Amino acid sequence: MNLSQMNQARELKARMDKIQEELSNTIVEASSGKGAVKVTADGQQKIKSITISPGVIDPDKAGVLEELVVKAVNEALTKSQKAAASKLKSLTGGLKMPGLF
């Protein structure tokens, strides 16, 4: 690896570190059940919070609540992945790179 390639690699790593920091500060929110369940995630696909409206907590209908939570979590993760892909697109020039969304 020559000096130019090493410099390019360092620059790429610095840009990647910056994007990862931006993603950790990117927050997305999703809800289901007309807002009864809300999920917040960051741009690194980490769930930050789950809020459940007391009105949907019914011990006899636990399955419904479970479905609402799963739906909201999946939607939040999808939004987070899209946010990450958008930020990483500038780094990869639109190329699909394995392991980078």
C-alpha cells in the first residue's frame, strides 16, 4: 500500500467514524395501534425506548399488545436502516457494500 492509498484509507475511516457518530445521534420514531405503542430507535438500529399507552394494556389481550410492539419495533428498525443507508450512500458513492447496510 503506497502513501496515497494509506491517506485515502485514513480519510475514509475518519468519514466513516463521523457518519457513525451522526447515526448514533439520529433518532427515528414509529408507532402502531393509532399511536398506542411508540418505539424510538437510533440510526445504529438500537431501540432507545418503547412507550405503551395504558389503555391498551389488557391481560386478556396480551397477544394484541405483543403484535403492536413487534410492528412498531420493526417499523422503527426499517426507518433506522433507511437513515443509515442514506448517510452511508455519500461514503460509498451509492455502491452496495456488504456489511454497510
